[in-house]
Amino acid sequence: MKWWGWGRDDVAFTHEDKPALGPFLGRHLGIDVAAHRARPVAFDALRIPDPSVTSRLWLALEQAVTDRFVSTDALDRVVHARGKSLRDLVHHRRGELGRLPDVVVRPGDEDELATLVHAALELDAVLIPFGGGTNISGSLEAPVHERRTVVSVDLARMDRVLEIDEASRLARVQAGASGPRLEEQLGVRGWTAGHFPDSFTHSTLGGWIATRSSGMQSDKYGDIAALTRGLRVVTPVGTMVVRPVPSTSTGPSVREMVLGSEGRLGIISEAVIHVHRVPPARATIGYLFGSWAEALAAMNELAASEIAPALTRVSDPPETAFSFATRKAPTVVDRVKDAALSQYLGRRRGLALDDACLAFVGYEGSERHVAAQKKAVARLFARHRALVLGRGPGVLYDQKKFDTPYIRDYLLDRGALADVSETAAPWSRLPTLYERVTHSAREAFAALGVPGYVMCHLSHSYHAGACLYFTFALRPAPERDELEQYDAVKSAIQQEFVDAGATLSHHHAVGTEHAQWLEQDISAPGVAMLHALLDGFDPGANLNPGKIVGAGQPDRERPASV
Amino acid sequence: MKWWGWGRDDVAFTHEDKPALGPFLGRHLGIDVAAHRARPVAFDALRIPDPSVTSRLWLALEQAVTDRFVSTDALDRVVHARGKSLRDLVHHRRGELGRLPDVVVRPGDEDELATLVHAALELDAVLIPFGGGTNISGSLEAPVHERRTVVSVDLARMDRVLEIDEASRLARVQAGASGPRLEEQLGVRGWTAGHFPDSFTHSTLGGWIATRSSGMQSDKYGDIAALTRGLRVVTPVGTMVVRPVPSTSTGPSVREMVLGSEGRLGIISEAVIHVHRVPPARATIGYLFGSWAEALAAMNELAASEIAPALTRVSDPPETAFSFATRKAPTVVDRVKDAALSQYLGRRRGLALDDACLAFVGYEGSERHVAAQKKAVARLFARHRALVLGRGPGVLYDQKKFDTPYIRDYLLDRGALADVSETAAPWSRLPTLYERVTHSAREAFAALGVPGYVMCHLSHSYHAGACLYFTFALRPAPERDELEQYDAVKSAIQQEFVDAGATLSHHHAVGTEHAQWLEQDISAPGVAMLHALLDGFDPGANLNPGKIVGAGQPDRERPASV
């Protein structure tokens, strides 16, 4: 993982094979894609404070995991200091590293994890679990004034599928398994977990659980809360074991307390999760709606129907335009098709390509099931004047679905800031929510006097509502702090979420980034419940302090004691 | 509701229209159905202590709900003292009333509820919410040594559907709505909640939520946790509002903390729940399997398939025999059919009726969907040698499904004790779990030297497992306390659940009845999490104290202060 950006060092996003993208970005953000405006500071130029680890703690950590897996290496500490939120990227690129962890430890199994956790707690250190480091809600960063030793617990070595219970369709998996490691080990035995978040290539099972992740196919497989049954969590009072039962009425669910706990109750060691046989047939089909209103209505009707596809997604007109702009160089055939499509839309359906909404529906299962579902969706969408585009766009979507996070670095290099904010709300509120959020974002751009772009897709259709996923970008004015300008837009969007009755995040957790909206989302008594649980279970605030209920972090005022 | 038993005064279970039942009960429990052995004591003979309510509290309650809805009436207090567990029934019938509530209040809306809760907390009273009074886990009874004033908060007046959001398929409903009141108000507008627990006729939405209830059709509609989206809960620190969003990643779920909280975090005022259009077609089809092993295998395969029926249920041979024994007098045609069936099973399929397992699968949706599902299930079950019995048994099942709770009173009148214990486990563990539980129950009967019967059905099929629902009955020996003998059997069953990796209850909550197995179910750190939450949120232990985490109830040692 790059210390200053997303993903692998040898992978980057480029406009060079996408002829329409440069002009598109020039038009909407006023940037020249050929010109680099900004670069991360050089690693050697970073000011990295010495780690503060007592010899007692060092010895205890070494005893737990052997010296090979206790690191105070500068790059290690920088990589483990934060996740990959836009704020994280900007700070890191500037060389503003925040409160670096003092030491990074890499346990190889649960025994080692438990030993190091108890040793660290004994010596009043702070523990922050680290999976793939992809969090975008500020869940991985130590409080800036933390004076105790901060230990980043990297779970990457704990990446094995330990057991598959074939009769129960359950797999026992170590928490540090990344998406690819998980699917690879399941795949050789003919299984899949079906969990594919955008961060899939780097994020881990433990991270998904700790932040209540959703994946692209969660319509079918369920989000991480639905597919996680059993848990083992190393806590201050021993290892918590949640049995992998399919359902239980055993009081307030402790399983659900760990889901979304961001390391504040302990460190997840392993989980027992649903697995499914790799489906014999899969298809992602593209559709084009004539308007956002028709697209929303169609998706709502689909959610209420007896059809249950694996993936539902529809982009608003600005995101549809962006999708078209990121296409690789079209062939002559493509051009002819495009012209024909445009004509068809205009003449036969009275639609303008500017209002078009590109949708994808994913199907999985037996050939027969996939065929029946496709047919039923085509019938349903036809009532909303949708055009079936076939498999082509779906194949493209599948190919580039994990590339999106690289775009932020590309834009940062060119002086633009891009980020996402997503939420969920009942179906009846989605049209207004959409109007208010896009309006507020554009007002924020105007108030700042900067070029900006906001686009949206609906994904994750449920019985009673769906997720709206907004992406926004702006080219900040050079005379003011860029993060201040970013905050103005991001805050405007998040505030509209909670004002419109939506939640602060559908699948990106609270962290520190969203904590200011928590009380508006779950009400003051809800925050009090979280305080009771978190403060009562971790009275010393050693477990990833300051996350979720960020205000009044008890740790910030404590004297150093390690 | 009868003060000493289940349901309406004018309804009772009888053997008189079931010619095979008397001989069946004689054979297995050694009871003579014609002879009454026991009767509840007369209400007038009950020793009812005076209520202890200070004039200050009385005045505050009256101000909250008006004097009409504050009651210290003896019958009111007796009815509100407990739920309807076998233990509750036996104690009440004996006139051992336990710690009666001092006063019963009936708020008419959330404002009244909030006013009375805050007044009662101000004066350090204990609050126990009461819905339909059907709980069978001891969740409604005050601790026996409680010295503070105990206020039973009966929510029956808060029984309205306040709003239906048709576009989102969500209804906002007051917590006191009973099953029939809820379905009646939804039904006139063409909707259903689809939640049908055995206790449906009396139990309430708030009670379902507070105990994590499941219903007969939960395979399709989801259990109460799945169908509850929004919540309003009156808590010590104000009214908690959970937004009715379809999903959220907002930290440990406060919604899930309220689910199963049994009044320990506050009193649920209303909920926003999923509703569905009343399906155009419905069918419950009966099937007969030749063995329990084949039945389990078929149900597992069904759960993994692309078919998603509304109800799945299969009885083991003893429960199948009991079902046959409770049939109304068969007609000549029935007898001919039975003989033909017996012959068919024996000759053509090599099966004995003694090993037969009666199954039901319920279908709902469009005519076309129901027909396709039925066909697919018939095909799948045929591979497991099942016989399709058609709609007849299903119609009978639908007719008598809510009568079951009356049987316990009928048996108590005849000197026998009957109760249920249910659990859930992964598919791979179900066969062993079943063997161990039935074996242990029969060993317990033998150790006691009493006649007993244990039977089981599988219901609620999930991706990774299912619920096993055991019913047991015994005729206790007269020389020892009957509850002691009951406990020996019940404990043997519950202990097998947790020993076999299953949960202590799939849908009957913890209460006080199951609290002793909680730590074995969710591990000591899990119990510590519950303590942190419950004790931290309600430090004075005013909210239904002693439930869920029952040990060391802080309230028991407190001096009276009201």
C-alpha cells in the first residue's frame, strides 16, 4: 500500500486511454489533466518523531509475537497512522502525519494476539487494530494529543480460512484475510463469501466487521452484519466467543455490538461467515433509463417484487455522463452504436442523453434462474421506459469496479479533491434527499466560488429503502486551505443526510469523520447507550479511543503512563 | 386473559372432538383425560398484599395518565405479576403470587408514557413494561425481594397503526398493538406485517421487539429484528429515536440493543416496521418424510436452493404421532385414505408410519410464484422420498396454529406438565443436537421415574442453520415438588443446547428462566458487554431489574426509598 495514497505502487489511474475524460474534467473542474500541480512530499523529507515505547512494553510485545513482528520502522509507522480518507491523503501528502503509532505489531494467531493485547493493556498502552488500512472515516488514527504508547495491531498475518462447514455453508476465517486472500482460499473449494466492497483488493474481513461494510453484491449475500454469524474477539476481559448460530433471542445482540465497533470493544480475531457455492451463471446487464425519477421508481418496484437480483445500481445523469467519459477509446462500431442509440432515444422514446441514467442489475444462480430473473426485470423496467443495453456495459463495470479509489490520487496530483458520502433512507424520502443533497453541494461550490461536480448512484436496494451514494469533486481555490473548502462541501452533504431523515453512513462507519452527526442520527439517548457500552467495557479508554463517540474523549486529558 | 392460564376465559382446549387423543395421553403420560386432578385456587382465596405506593408517586401517575388508568385492583395486579411460562402457571394456580406489582398504569400515548416513566424514576420506583403478558421466560416478574414500588406499565391502550408509508412499505405502529389489532388495521388497507408467533392473539409489537420474537412466516418476512426499522423508546435520559433507515453503519447498532432488551433500557413506545401487500395467493402444503434424517437433509437443501418459501416446518416422528392424535374425528373417507396411505408407505416406499415426519411448507405471492415454488419443492422433496399430502393438512395446521398454548392448562388440570424449549444451530449440528436433547429428556424422565414425552420440529430455516423446537410433557410424581421435576427435564434440555453449540433460545428471550445459561451461550466477555450496557445506562436498576443478566441483581439489596 502506498504511504501517501491508494493501493499498489505499480497501479495508477490514467486518462490516457480515455479520450473523453480530459475534456470532461477540464469542463467541470477546470483542470488540465496533462499538468501535475501537486505531489506528495518525499518520504525522506517527512519529520518522524521517535517512537515512545518503554522497554517493558517492548519486551512484552516481543515475547508475544517475536522480535521479527514488532516494528518501529518509519515507513511502517507512517502507513499505519491513518486510513485512506480524502483528509488522510491530503495530510499525508503534505507531510502532516498526525499522531503516529509508536510501534506496529503483527500477531500470527489468536494466542499471540491475546498475549499482546493483555500485555499492552497491563501497561496502559493504546491499541488500534489495522486490517487493510482502507478506512475512510478516520477510524485508524490515534488522538492527536495521545500521550500513552500507541500500538498498531496489524492483522495481515492472520489471513487463513481455518475451516469450511460445508453442510452449514459456514467458513471460519481469521480476521486479517483480505478480500482476495479470502476468495482465493474459498474459491479453490468451490465457495464464495460474496462480499465485494470497493476496497475489496485491500480491506479485510475484520475491518469489514468492525465498520459494518457492504459489498456490491450485498443485495443477494447480505451486508457483513447479515453474513457474519460467529465471532471471536480478544477483549480486556478475555476472548469473547459468539456462536455461529443462525439466529438467537439472547438479549441485546453482542454480535451486533461488535459489528461497527471499530476496535473499541476489542480486536476481532476470527469470524464464522456465510459462504455460498460459486454460482454456475453470472451476468451483469446494463439498462438506460430516461430520467432519475423513472429509475428510482423502477428500482423501488424491483425491490418489492418477487425477483431478487444480486446487484442493483443506477447512476444519476451526472454520474452517467462521467461513466461515458471514462470509456476507453471507442471503436468505429461503438461510434455507430452511440449515434444510433442517441437517435433511438431522441426519436423513439423522447429522451435526451443528458437525462439518461445508466443502471446495472446483477444476476447469479443457475442458468435457468438467471434467465428467468433477467426476463422479469426487462419486463418490469420496460414499464419505466428503460432500454436494455445488454452485457457490454456490465462487463466493463465488472472490470473497472475496483479501480475507483485510485482516481482520488490522480485528481489530487492535479489539484482537485474528490470524495464520497453515502447514506440510506426509506424509498419515499429518496427523491427529496437526492434533490437536497445535490442542491446543497452545488450551493457549497458556488459559495466557495470554485468549480465542482456532484454525482450519485442508488445501490443496495432493500424492502423499505436504498442507499444513495454521492461522489463529489472540487478544485479548491488556492488562497484558502483546501481541507477547509472540502469540509464545507462534505459537511453540507452530511448535514442534508441527517436533516432529511437519512443515516450518516450506509457502509462507511462513524470513525471520527462522521462523529459530529452521530447524535442527530441516533438521538442523544442512543449516544448515551453507546457511551454506557463503550466506556463501561473499556473504562481506561485503551481500545482505539475517540472513535464513534468522539466528543469528550477521556484519553486526551490523561497523563502518559507507559 | 385468564389470571391463572392462557388466553380467553371462553376458550379451552378439549379432547372431546379428538378421539385418538385420550388414548394417546393415557399411553404416554399415564393420565386419564376424563378426570380432573387439579384446579387453580379460587381467586378469592388468594392472599394479596396491600400495594405500596406513596401518595407522591400516586399523584404523579394520576397526573400522567388520569386516575382512570392507575389501578391497584387485585385482579389487575395478579394478571400483571407474571407471564405465561409453565412455572408462572404452576405458581399462580397454587396461589403463590410472587412479588406483585403495586400498581398498574395504562398510558394512552407516548407523552403520557414519558411523563409517567420520568415521574416514577424521579421517585426511584421500578418499571416493568407489559404488552400481552404472554412471555414464557420470566421477563415480567419483579424480583421477589424488591422493596421499591413496582409499577407495571400496560401498553394495551397504545395499539394504533399511526401511519403507513406506502412507497417505503413501512408502518409506524404503537408498541401496545396486539397481533390481531395490528393485522386488522393493516389489513383494511391491504397490508400485512407477516409476523405470526404462536402467541399472536395476545402478544404485542413492543413485546415482540423486547424479546426478539420470530413468527411462523419469518422465513419470508424475517424475524422481528429484521422487520423492525425505526424505534421510539422512552428511556431515563429522554426518548431514543432510531430512524427507519433500511441499513446503517452507525457504530454498534442501538436498534439491536433495544431488540431483546426486555425493558431494561426503557419502554418501547412505537416502531416503524416492514409491511407487505397481502399476497394474492397463499398455500400451506403438507408432506410426509420417511425419516427424520431425510427430512433434515431435505430442509437443508431447500434452504440452500433458489426457492424461498414463506414457512418451513417438519415434525419428528413423536410430534407427527401427536399431530395425528389431535385430529378431529375422521370421516369414512379419511379412514380409507389413511389405510391407503399406510399401505402405500409400507409397500411402495418401504416406510413405516411410526418413522414418518409430517412437514409443512408455506407459499405466498402471485399465483404464478406460488405454483412455481410448489413445483420446485415437490421436485426437491421427491429426491428425499417425500410424499406430497396436499393442502388438507396445511388447512388444519392453519386453523389450529394459535390453539397450542391452551394445551398446557388442559394438561395442568390433569396433573401433567408441558412446556417448550427451542434453540437454533448450524445445519451440521442439528442431527447430533436432536439426538442429545431427546436422549437427555428421556433420561431425565427415567431418572425421575415418571412418564414423559418429548417431541420436536424444525422450523425457521436459514442459510446456515435452523431452529429446533422441542415440546416436552411429564406426569410428575406426587411425592416431590412438581416444579423440581419439571426443572430437571427443562434444565437437561437447555444444558444440551449450550453443550452442543446451540443457543439458549431462538425466539423466547433470556428473561430469568434462561439467564443461568447466558454465560455459556455468549461467553463471559459477552455477559460483561451486556453488564456494561445495562448497568451503565440504568445505574439505579429501575428498569425491569434482574432480567437477562440476572446474577447479582443490584436492586435486591437496596432499601425501599419510595
